[in-house]
Amino acid sequence: MAGNSIGERFVVTSFGESHGKCVGVVIDGCPAGLPLSEADIQPILDLRRPGQSLVTTQRKEEDRVEILSGVFNGFTTGAPIAMVVWNKDVDSKSYERLLDTPRPGHADYFARVKYGGFYDWRGGGRFSGRITAGFVMAGAVALKLLRLTLGVEVMAYVKRIGQVEAGEVPLDAIRSLRYSNDVRCPDERVAERMRQAVMEARKAGDSLGSLVECIALNVPVGLGEPVFSSLDSDLSRALFSVPAVKGVEFGLGFGLVGLKGSESNDPLVSMNGRVAPITNKAGGITGGLSTGREILVRVAFKPPSSIALPQRTLNLRTMKEEEVVVTGRHDPVLGPRAVPVVESVVAMVLADHAMRSGVIPPVLRTGKEVASGVSQ
Amino acid sequence: MAGNSIGERFVVTSFGESHGKCVGVVIDGCPAGLPLSEADIQPILDLRRPGQSLVTTQRKEEDRVEILSGVFNGFTTGAPIAMVVWNKDVDSKSYERLLDTPRPGHADYFARVKYGGFYDWRGGGRFSGRITAGFVMAGAVALKLLRLTLGVEVMAYVKRIGQVEAGEVPLDAIRSLRYSNDVRCPDERVAERMRQAVMEARKAGDSLGSLVECIALNVPVGLGEPVFSSLDSDLSRALFSVPAVKGVEFGLGFGLVGLKGSESNDPLVSMNGRVAPITNKAGGITGGLSTGREILVRVAFKPPSSIALPQRTLNLRTMKEEEVVVTGRHDPVLGPRAVPVVESVVAMVLADHAMRSGVIPPVLRTGKEVASGVSQ
Amino acid sequence: MAGNSIGERFVVTSFGESHGKCVGVVIDGCPAGLPLSEADIQPILDLRRPGQSLVTTQRKEEDRVEILSGVFNGFTTGAPIAMVVWNKDVDSKSYERLLDTPRPGHADYFARVKYGGFYDWRGGGRFSGRITAGFVMAGAVALKLLRLTLGVEVMAYVKRIGQVEAGEVPLDAIRSLRYSNDVRCPDERVAERMRQAVMEARKAGDSLGSLVECIALNVPVGLGEPVFSSLDSDLSRALFSVPAVKGVEFGLGFGLVGLKGSESNDPLVSMNGRVAPITNKAGGITGGLSTGREILVRVAFKPPSSIALPQRTLNLRTMKEEEVVVTGRHDPVLGPRAVPVVESVVAMVLADHAMRSGVIPPVLRTGKEVASGVSQ
Amino acid sequence: MAGNSIGERFVVTSFGESHGKCVGVVIDGCPAGLPLSEADIQPILDLRRPGQSLVTTQRKEEDRVEILSGVFNGFTTGAPIAMVVWNKDVDSKSYERLLDTPRPGHADYFARVKYGGFYDWRGGGRFSGRITAGFVMAGAVALKLLRLTLGVEVMAYVKRIGQVEAGEVPLDAIRSLRYSNDVRCPDERVAERMRQAVMEARKAGDSLGSLVECIALNVPVGLGEPVFSSLDSDLSRALFSVPAVKGVEFGLGFGLVGLKGSESNDPLVSMNGRVAPITNKAGGITGGLSTGREILVRVAFKPPSSIALPQRTLNLRTMKEEEVVVTGRHDPVLGPRAVPVVESVVAMVLADHAMRSGVIPPVLRTGKEVASGVSQ
């Protein structure tokens, strides 16, 4: 057990349940001297908040972050930063009914076996997507840390929902428009078609798969600790920790299977005095190290397992097959709400590796140190 | 950085500050199926609560534990258990005054250097003994886990305060009387002399050193993972994490320096069909492994650094020597309040090693599993 | 730094370089009592040995495993198992020439930046595929451990090379035929077409991408430690540690993006008294936990970066573009030699998680314990 | 299990057995750019080599270090550094005889229980002091790293053997004379008395306890990661990993129990413009952080358990008490050979913490980088 922490320098520990008191996170190792308050975290948390549109679940959660420790006089202190959002709109009734008839596609039954029946089944418990509120709180800190120290920018967006896929989107559009609509696709025309597809699926009591693409700019050369903490290793580990992720690829990814070496290598050139690959088929990572080009990773989300359509399952009491109808409030597609989650998770890993490589120091001494009342 | 977690299977992460919102802890890896509620934790927390007697600080804290996650229907679920006590009686004024004149014996100046001035200096921040409230919350869980699964009993008591030392105390007295008085010494006559010594020191504006002895019974043979996670290695690591600990010894400890091999070896015998060392000069650990005899460890606490007497220090602003008088509310001796802390810390390590050795499984399947409403 | 270990209970540490003295591995935490000798490891190592066919590099290495520690009287002892293969057929000349002209697609330049020029560039050093000889040594131990304790079987094969893809292959064919030809595809007719494609690419001085599919049978329900050590998280981390991997997907993986929830959920049924998903679109992992169905993971390998065709690069000395021709002995496609590597890496992770879940104990007490000469 | 690694940045993994093929170590995370060869390690290894005098065991081992990886062109590369000494003078006969009659004071029986009888009992296997040859190899690298980057000096010496104790020894004498005699006590007159005590004990078939004191100079302020990786926590953990250590104390240690706060605090002063404690009763560590004063730690070694005198034990086959006489070649006292081991272990921890604090970077870029043939 004990798999609820990630990172070696910027260590994130997740806790909390979907229908428990709260969802929370502890960051251990965040550099001292980072200006930080709830105001840095809330906006990103708001981006994944449920109940905001018809393409997301109707559960209404305020999701107001509370920092419990590790910040003093407006700066991080180097001590562990604990943060929570308190659960409010909890309705566990619909789940109790499902105890004997595990929902297809969910961890219900497997968790029951693993934890000897003691797991918290309300709302999916630890297996709920709600856990990612903790990822976002940690990610918001990582994002600010990366931005202030290295100018790193992490941007994800919905590339595809079901059969609707966005073409190439200019970087500027991604930067400015990815959160401009509820499906989180910066191409508004494609977004509209995605929205329609979601509405149709919803109406049919069904759900849709989705693809999120994430880009990280200004990542310095050489992040990653091969062999087992190569940058892609650690990014993929973190991304597969997000519920419902079933595939991760970097750069051309699976598309490289059909290419030749002469087509897939990224030759080095000198660009404005900086050495860098002129193409980026590798997605910014070669040999497990960042190349200086943008990190480019694509993440496949399966369709949400909770659908209104009747489904076949087993009644564990009678050991007979039965139909189950999953009521409750659920997302008809995961990509849109996952966008800030993917950004957060990528940022957590980059922050950890920037610290491991020494490019982000354990104390940001250049900060306004007098702010803490200390003359040094 | 990132040193706020300990353990590999029963992983404890500490957070919170002396004068922040709370002191807390997350346990990751606690077996599912342990019956647990606040009522299991509060009594042990109460034993270290401040403000209970003249031998402790007058800070009044209710120290009421709140479990935030990881428990459902009265049992642990296998998910991380987050717990907090909320700080209430906080008075940081006396500390602000001390910013330029670091208190002798405290981490003030060294923390200021390490964290670039960003550390939380109120009440010692992360360096306060108050952090050990978190150790006790985690320890209470470990103690219950060890007791229910293995019948392990962990008992500490104050062996010495200043020049007053208790002789051999029978095990039964330790078990039943160690918490019967405010100095936590099971020999009431010695306890009375200790109390007087503390009162005298207190009146003189001074403080006293102390020695805590801890015994763990029924520890199975073979706990410990040599070489670097030998049982004594990990116990000592945890014990030196308790503020003000300056020495740790097992069995005869430093006394073994003056002995011969023929005097210090513990011969094996058969006792009631069980093979065990007939003497226990090794303190229950040989070769880094538990021997089946009681673990016996002694912990030296320095006198509290905060004393009312004027002391010499440096004014960091003027760089001139100055006198400093540490006001505020402080313990005149640490041993008495450290007794439940030492028990907790020892229990945390034993629980971790019992899980690493496989003698405590990741799920307590023998528990009342139906309690969670699941028919399996 | 310090990224050369993976696992929490079955901990694998990799060391060695392509053209150094050896490639090696230490396993810490392997259960005591596993019958083990070089004869268990050599056959699997032989399967990845170079120089065996025209579809692999012509470097000739005997790759004879030597166990340095942790095995006694034919059984593992519970102590760390160190193993090495000694490098013999080393020819570093062709690499020296390339120092100023980093090979496109390789880590050369990025490693140079990261390690301040101190990295071992001979044969790719730590970035060489040769490092995977260590993975295979560790994997061979994991495979035996899994087989003897749980009956787990791990089988990978080449699913696709370039444009040539195998259709559905029956499990029995995978089991018995995957190593029957040099491209490691159990469908001999497809294998022949793959071989031709490789030969053509080779003749053209080029290389091909490839796809390896891996199946693990008899994995017990409930392996995986969500959220950050979910089974897919840790498998993907390990797989991306294999050089040249650019994508990992479980079950239908990226194919799930285009499906609906009603199409992608795996309903539970009772099969021979065992509860299991009737379909396996999830690839044997749901909610980060194994479902009892076969683990199914697909791994995309980019075309080898070393190709004979002239390529564009930068001369770091002159900072002018140049042509580079990578001579030396290289694989024209990676999948075939990667098959035992993928099996090994998957086995390492499964062994680790089986130990974490307690389904493999730290000591295999049922073994022939008298073999060590001890009467117990 | 899996307790054979220590450190987070400078990670040391130990392997090998007393009578196996070798004793070895892997360092993962050592900065790139450290000039290193066997010649840096051999001299320190020679200082713990057995067979050098009558106060040590007569086992003759050449103990020649071989670096297997991680060094290239005379510099560390940032890759794992594997090192071994090959065992040569192995004589396991005397141990076989002892299988049924566990030696008092040794781990024999407890290891047998723990590892289900599979442990390697020859010469104590993993529980032998010979394992510390690995500690010394790693320590030699740490010592060089600390010296070159920070000017840190680590010096241990034998403070006491049995009843013979050295008084205060001037720092210069410790520096220059601690290895000048076979008992490793810089005061030659005391050393002579120690030697006599050892000879007497040896003649009597007995052994003696000993005390080693270790001093580390020039340790920067602020090393240590409270709460659970405080500097004293991690030093004590590492020191208790050395076989036969039973007590560890910092500064006045257990002596602080009898002192008052007014006597034990170390006031800060300004010394040559540097702020530092004027006294060092804390042993250079306060609040878990280094204070800038010398680290001072004392380590109690029990008398070696292997003595020639007949001892009582249990015959595990007959379950009857028996006399056992431990033949073989053993140290009559441990302190003298432990001196370089204590220095090594302290250096390993300091190197790790210097890297964690960022005062030693992951690459020593100031080194002669062209040495690797790379023009950058």
C-alpha cells in the first residue's frame, strides 16, 4: 500500500474521499520563499469545479481551497503545505443501492476485494475523479513555482471528444482560448461540435471518450533522471494516476511505429544561438531528458463509466446477472474537466524534476525576504 | 528538503506549525479493517496536552483530534488517514520581540539561514515541540494496530529528571502507574522528588534535563531490515526527530563500552518452548533484528532551551551581544510530556516494520467486514 | 538525480554503461527462499542478446550473467541480489568521432548539457539500449518469482513493425511461438513480411518503428496502490524507462477516445464461480487495480535513431550545420530485441505490487528450507 | 524488506556477504564531475582492512576496490557508481559447526527465523562487520566530495576501550595522529594502555567494548530536513546500521540529562564576522539543523560477541542447553577498525544532506570538463 505520494523533492501526498469530509493534499519540499495564498490556487480549482455547464456533472461544489500550513506572511516557508477543500454537496444514497451490483467500468468490485470490504464506496471514495481536486491544488503551487522561477508555461486542451477532433491549433489560441468555452477546446467551431456530441450522448444516457493534449513551454534542457525517473517515466506515472486515463504518448507517440528513422529523428540546429531540435517529433523528451523544445504529451481518457443506460452486471449477493442503472450526477465526458488536472499533474512532475536537477533551488532567496519581518 | 515523512509501509507525514491553523498528520498505508475513531486517539493526545500541571507549560490547548479521511463506518479503509488538531491558544507576541535576538539553544537562527528568512518563527513554528501532537495522533493509530494484531504493548516513563533517578521499576508498576502522576514516573516517591526538582528549577527561572525509558513487549522475532533499516536504525531516526533528543541507546547502551563480551552477550535458552535470550543486555535488538525480548530504549532529553533567566545572545541587527529573556509559556522539563510522544514514535516504527516483515497484513480481513455494509 | 531504482518492495537498481566494464543490477527485497541460479536468468538474457540475426545489431556479446550476492545454497536469502554481465565486444572508436556532431534522435547533446560534459558517451553510455540487459536480469528473477508463487505468466510479442501488423493472435500461439523467429512475432507469415520490411529498411540505411504487445495472465485481483502507484502508473513508468518507448496504452487505450461508455465498460459476470469482467477493454486494470483479467499493454517503440543515411546535425564546435553518418553496429528495429525487455519490466512491476499487496510474502517458507543446511 | 539503501540524493545501496563472492556498493546520485579513481578509495579501505595488527582479526583480505561503473576519464559521470571488493580469504568451516548452536550475541538465530532458514550463515553473511567495507567505499567518495566542494573534514578516533578512556584530545592531534597507531587513539600513551587492555582480553578469550568519537568540521549551517530527516535523525540511522553499535549521542548527549538549561544552551556570538554558537554542547546540531559548529557524535560499540571463552547457548536440534566455543578469526574490540567506518557513514549522510540542501550541486561544473574530451 502507501501509494499516495509522488515526487522526490516536490512531494505531493493525496488524501480525502469523494463523500468524506474533504479532499486534500500535502506538498512537502516546496521551496521556501514562493509568494502564495489561496488566491493563487482558487482560480485553477475553479476551472475543474463541477456543476458549471451541461457538459459536466451537476454536483455543485464550491471547492474553496483552505491552506492549513506551510505559508506565512504571504510566502511559503519550506514546511509542508497542507490544503483542503471541504466537501459539501454530498449525496451518497444512490451509491448504497449499488453495493451489491458493482457498476461496470468502475473500481467498486476490485476495491472491495483489495480492501476486504472496508473501502469507502460513497461516490467512488478514493477512486472518484473528485480526488483530482487535490492534484489541482498541488498543481497550482507547482505552476506558480515553475512560472516564477523558469518561465515555464503548461497548457492543456481538449483535442478530441468521441469522433470530433480539433486540427492543429496555434499556440496563441491554446494559450488564450483553451478555457474560453466549457469543452476546453480553443477552436470554438470544433468546440461547438464537441458540445453537440456530448449533448447527444448525454441525452442517450451515454458518455464519450476524449483526448487531452498538453504542452509545456520553456522547460530547460536536461530535466529527467534516467533510467527509472526519466522525464517521460515520471510524467506517465503521474498521468496514469488520473482516473480514467488509458493511454499516454509523447510527441508523435504511437504514430512513430509507422515511421522510419530518417523521418522521425529531430536534427539539432542553432536557433538564435541556442542549440535545439528543429523538429519536435519526440515531444520534447529524448533519452528520458527534456530537449529544450516544448514537452508535448497526449492523454487518452475513456468514456466515463457512469452512464444512465441500463447495463449488465452481477449481483454479488445472488451471484446472478442483473441490470444496473447508475443514477447520480456524472460527467458525460472527462476531457473538459480534466484539462486543469492534466496541467496540474504535468506541473507537479516538472517542478519535482526542476528541483532534482537543481534548476529550482530549495529556497528562493531572491524573494522579498523582509516580508517575513526578518532583517537578514 | 522533503523530510516530513517516515516509514515505508506505515508512512507518516507531518504538517502544521505551533502558531498556525493546526498541527496535523497523514498516515498512508495503515491496514484496512482497523476499528478506529477519534475516541481511540484523544486519550493519548490528552496525555501530552499542555497546561495540565505545574511541571508543564501553561499554554492551554484543547487538542481535540479530528479525523479528516481514511475512516469509514468505524474502520480504516486502506486510504490515507489525515488528522488534525486545531490551534487555539496562540499568542505570538512574545516571539516577534525575539526576532533579532535568537534564543540560545533554539533553532531560530539556523532555520532563518536555511530557509532564507521565510520560516514561521511564531512559537518555534515547525521546530516547536507542539509538532509532536501529530506524532501522537499517528502513534495512537499505530499503538492500536500493534495491540490488536500482535498484542504489542509500548510503555515509556520518566527514568530521570536532573539528578533524580528512579531505580529498577517493576513492569507492572510501569504499566499501571506511569501516567498516575504529572511527572510520568511510576515510582511515586521518586516522582515526588522529581516534582520538587522541577519546581525549584522553575522558580529559579531554569529548566532540567530528563531521561525517558521505553519498553515494547511482545514484539515478534525478526523485525528490522538490515543494513540501513535495521530496527535500531529506524527507531533512533524516529526518536531523534523528537525535538530536544540528544542521545539514544538500546539495552545497556553506552554501558556496554565498559563491559566484556563474556558479560554482555545474551545466551539463548528455551523458555516455555520458545527460544529467547535469557538476558536482555541488547535491549531486544541484535544484528538490527528484534530478538523476541522486550525492546528497551533510553532517550536523553536536553533541558528546555526556553528559560526565564537572562541569557547572552547576539542581536542580529546590531551584531552586538545582548541579554535576552525568553518569556512566553514553556515546559520546565520535557520528559513528562514526552512520554506519550516516545511511545507514539516507537509504535510508528514498530507498525511500519511489522508491515514490512509481513506480520501485519495490508488488510485485517478477520475484522467485522459486514460493518461496512458489504456482504462478501 | 538518483533515478536508477524502481520499486518499493522488489527494488531494482540499475548500473553500468554500454562500453564500461559491465552492465548490472541489484535487486533488494526479493523474497528469501526462491530457488535461483544463473541458469534461471541466462535463457531470458539470451533472448535479448545482440548479434543473433540480421534484424538486430551485429555487436557480439556473450552476455553471460554472474550472480554476485544474495543467493546461497541454490536459494535467495533475502539479501540484495547483485548481478552483472561483463562487456566484451566494445568498440568505442566510432563514437569519439561523433562527439562534436550529436546524433539526431539520441540523448548525446542533452546528456552533455545535463551532466556538464562528464557523461560517458561511449556507445551511448547510460542511454544505450544495452542497459536493458540489467532489466532482463532483474526481470528473470521477477518472472520466476511470479510463476512459482502465483502462476503469473508474462508474454510479449511484436505486434507491428513499420506498416506490417499482426492481426489477432491466439494466446497459445503467443505462448509457444513468440520466440520462434527472429522478429518475435508468433504469426510466422506476418513475421516473414516484417523481416522483409526490416531488411529493406536496413538496406536503405534506415530503421523502422515497432509495436510490442504484452499480456500478463493470472494476475490476482487488486494489485496496484492508487492513486500514485496505481498498477498502470507504475507499469507505464517502468515501460517508459526502456529506451525509445514513446507511447503506452492499456486495453483499447487510445481507441477508447472514439467509443461510448456503453461500448467501453466491462460488465462483471461470474465465470466458474469467479467474478470477473466478461470483456477486457480496460486491459485488466480499472481504477488503477488489476481486475483479474489479463493485463494487456501496448508499447510504441520509435525507429532506432542510429541510421546509416546521412543526417543533418549541428557541429557544436563550429556551430555550423553538418552532415553526420552514424556508423557502428545498430539495430534496424527495436521491437524484436525489446520483447524480453518488456516482459522483464512488466514482471518487475508485478512482483513489486504482489509484494506490496501481500500476495507474495517476504519469505517463501514453503520452500525446501533444509536445503540451506538448517534444521528448523 | 528492502532496507539496503540509504540517502535521498546521494543514495547508497549495499550488497554482498562476508563469505560470498564480494562485498559491494552502488552510489546513485553522486554529482557528475568529481575526479575519482580507485586510488581515492583504497587508502581508506586499507584503514579498515583486517589482519593488520594483534588488536584486529587475523583474517587476511587484500580488500582491493574495483570500480565497475559511473566513472569515465577520471571523473564521475552522474551515473551510478558500483564498486566491489572481492572476498578471498574465506574459511566457512567453523561456521557450519555452529548452525545448531547459535552464537550468543549474534544475529544467527533471529536471522534464521526471519529469513525462514535461507540466510547465508557463513561468516555472519549480511550481518558480518565485513559489510562495512562497502560503507567505506561509499564513504571514501562522500569524503572526497565533501572535501572538494565544502572543505568538510570528518575525523573519528577511539575515545575509550573498556575501562581506558582518552581525555580531551586537541583537534590537531586527532587530525594527524588518529591513524598513527593500531588502536586509532591519537593520544599515544592512552593508546598503549588500550592496546594492553585488548591484549589481556584477547589472552583471556574475551573481548572489550569501545567508544568512537567523530567530529565533522566546516559543515555549513542549515543541513538537515526536520522533522524526520533532521541531521541527527539521519546520522543516527546510519550509525546504528553499523554492526554492534548500541548507543549514539550528540554533543554532551546523555550528559545533558543532569544539566540545567542555563548550563546547556549554546549562546550565539559573532566570531570573525560569522554568527555561531560560542559553546558546542549541542554537538553542532540544534533543532535537527547543523549550526555551523563542528558536528560531534559519540558511538558506543558493544564488545564483539565472538569470544573464545565457552558460552552457554541452546542446541536448536536437541533443544537442550550446551556450551559453545566460537572459533574462527575475530576482532577482540571493534572501535579501532570502526574508525574509518564511522567517518564513512557520517560522510555519506553529510553528502546526502549537502545535496538535499543544494549546497552541493548535481554537477560540479567547475571541474576540468574538457577532460572528458568534450568541448563545451
